[in-house]
Amino acid sequence: MDNGGPGELLHILRDGRPRTRAELARITGLGRAAISSRLEPLLKLGLVVPVSDAASTGGRPSARLAFNPGARVAAAADVGATHATVALTDLAGRVLVETTERLEISRGPKAVLDWLTMTLTDHLKAMKRPARDIIAFGIGLPGPVEHSTGRPTSPPIMPGWDGFDVPSYVRQTFDVPVLVDNDVNLMALGERATRWPKEDNMIFLKIATGIGSGVISGGVLQRGAAGVAGDVGHIAVSTGAGIRCHCGKTACLEAIAGAPAVAARLREKGHEAFTANDVVALVRSGDLAAIQAVRQAGRDIGEMLNMCVSFINPSLIVVGGSLAQSGEHLIAGIRETVYARSTPLATQHLNITQSETGPEAGVVGASILAVEHVLAPYRVNDLAIRLHSEGHEDTHPLQKMEDASLMSKPLPDVLDKQLQDTFP
């Protein structure tokens, strides 16, 4: 495995393009025999399958091999302040079945997580797949999360969640790796994977009950020291002076530009507006007061983003969340302030646009988080070694992937960089 093991071959094939053994040999520099030996465990696991033959060059046609995203499934959940979505996806992040319901995060961790696991069980029954087909479970939560432990950290709108061991609780029902992250981080991953795969420097901004962002810099999701990177809703802005936020401070962006704040201003003018959906409906009906309120929220958000643009220098800002469904009026307000206040150099190639993935971004990102964890090359290599040493009696060895990973360490930084350069 000096020049790449089964995990690296799988990494190559996960782009969806079928390849022959000869093509894999040319890419890796390995001999045909070495390629075949490394493919053997991937074929036995069903992660790689033969596909239609490649064109013949005169001799026997060469069989092509491709990644099989249907070999197993990933569980994915996107939990917001007032809603929750749980889905099963294939290993390429495509949603196979999902359910979304109104669910208050304030009900507490056990009630919310019980709903997720119960609904996921129903999905498995509907698809006639056993629980052992799930390789991992990715969960997004609307607050700061210590990613290494999966525990929420002082979340402002999640009473009872602080320090709760989410992975351990979920594993009482599904004994698989459970990966937990901030919901907007996962939206950033999902949006990038589905719509902007070549963007290495982007911000995904969610505007709903709260306001948060996921930051990808240099192609890497930035979580920060305590998991609060991107918690932009509590940055102070000038128009919020004296207005108290639910976090206890004043002048927070969320207190004046979040959906509840915009709805409250419209109620003061006699409108029946209580949720983001109410605001969006008014905007779409052409209501002038609603359009002005959303445009001003965009300007206020732009004041915060102006600082982010100068500090992070993204090439793309994607705006999502329920209030973003009001469309160009919100985006126009954001652009107005960002382009007026940021330096020309920082904005000359900056694209500010509405999310194209929409509500699916969260569950797609959660699926990506789960699959990337389990199918990381060094974990697949560990599993191949276990299969070789223990034989092939276990028909679902991917269930043991996490156990194998506990005996492993990530590749040294230098070797990992070499592999990334070799297998981009």
C-alpha cells in the first residue's frame, strides 16, 4: 500500500467515472497485480462493481469498475429551531427518502432525537432495508457543536442541550458512527458539493429564526476552536443599537434581521406576520411594507458581511434559509451594502447569490459528513486489512468500520498532502 491502498482507489472511483484496471494503474503508478489485490476487498464489500465493458482495442474488452453508491445507506438529519428533517441517502449523498415535520428544538434533546430515530426506523421499513445497512448518521443542530465529541456547546436557543452526548444517545438505537455539527456548516458542505464543487472560498449564510454561517476557506470547513466559527448572528450592527437580543446582549444582527424580528416590525404596521413563511408570502404578494422590511434586513446583514468579506475574502456568498425565499429583495439589500462598503479588490470577483440546493442542503451536507468519515481512505485501508486477516465471513463488515478506525491514526501530514496531490 506504499503508493495507495484500497481506500485511495475508492477515493479515485468515487467521482463516479468508471475506469479499467489499466487506467487505475496509470493513475497510481501501481502494477496490474497490485491494483487487482487492492480492488479485491472493495469488490467483496460491494463498494466497487463491474460495469459495461470498455471499448476494445483489438483484444478482449477491458472490464470497467465503478463506485457503487447503493452499497449501503447513510442517515442524515437537519434540525432547525422549529423544524426537523431526517433522510436516508445513498453513498453519493442522493436523498432516497425523507420526512420533514415541525419540531421545536426547545422540546429538549431526548424528544427531538427520539423523533429522529423513530422516523429513521420507519424509513428503513418502507425501503425494506435492515438497520445494519446504515454506515453512519450525520446530524446538524442549530447551535455551536464541539465536533470532536458531538456535544452542543452553550447553544442560545436550545434549552437542555448544552453538553448533551448526542452520539451516545443515538447509538442506543443505531450502533453506527454518529457525526454532529452545526446545521449551517452542513448546509455549506451540501451546497458546495451539489452546486459549487470548485469553490474553495465561500460563505453559506442561513437566515431564518436565527442567522448563522458556514465558512469554507481553502477548501476546508472552518469550525474554530470551540465550534462557533460562523456564529455571525450575534455580531453587533449599527441599526441594532439598544435592541436586546435573546442572548442577553444588545445590537445583535439576529435581533433586527432574523425572521422573528422582521415579522414583529410588520405586525406593528398591522400585518398578520408571525413566521418567516408569513413574511415571504407578503413579499411575494407585492406588499410594499414587507418588501421594504426585507430589503432593510438585507442591508443590515450586508453590514455584517462586509466585515467577513474583508477578513475572509470569499469568492462566493450563498444565502439560504426560510427568509431567503423572499428572493431578490433580500439579496439586493445585501449586495447594496457589501458592494458599497467593501474594497473593489475584495468584491471584483465576489458572487452573492441565493441557495440553489434549498431545503435539501442540510441533509445532503449531513450525509456528506457521515460518508466522508466512514469512507476516508485510511479507514477503508484498515477495513481491508481486517478483512484479509479475519477472512470474509462477515457479510456486513462496514458495521465494524468505526471499531477499525479506533486502531488507526490519520496519515502523517506530509504523506496526506502527497496523497491529496496524487488523488485530487
